[in-house]
Amino acid sequence: MAGFCTPDENGINRRGAYRYSRNPMYMSYFLVFLGCAAMTASLLLLTLLLCFQISAHWIILAEERSCIQRFGQDYLDYMKQVRRYF
């Protein structure tokens, strides 16, 4: 949890889960909801998960545009080093 709230001097967090994914929160949601859909064998939950993930992808794209505007080249460099999801 400490890795989520300790950005570097430029304001970008590259520690903890952010070393592996630019969006660990959305990845965690996906994995938890996928597990729930698998445990219940529910096609409805799986369908809702896919809808959620598509929506989340558009939110992530908007957040990344905002980060590029705010942090500039530092964030672009981070994007080259770390994948969007996993």
C-alpha cells in the first residue's frame, strides 16, 4: 500500500505495483471481478466485466492524456518503460 502514495521528485510514482503496470488499480479490479465471475460460473458477471473493462480502458486513455499534459516528457518516458496493463 505504501507504494501507491510515494511519488518521486517529479510527481510520478514508479514504485511498487507501478513498476509493472501503469494502472494497477484497474488491473486489480479486473482480476477480482474475473475471479468472481469464474467462481460463480456466471455469464452475466463475465459480460458485465467485459463492459466494465471496455469502459475502464477509455477512462485510462483520458487519464494518460492528462498525465502527459501535466508531467510531459517524464511521463512519456515512463510510458515507454512500463506497460499500460501488465
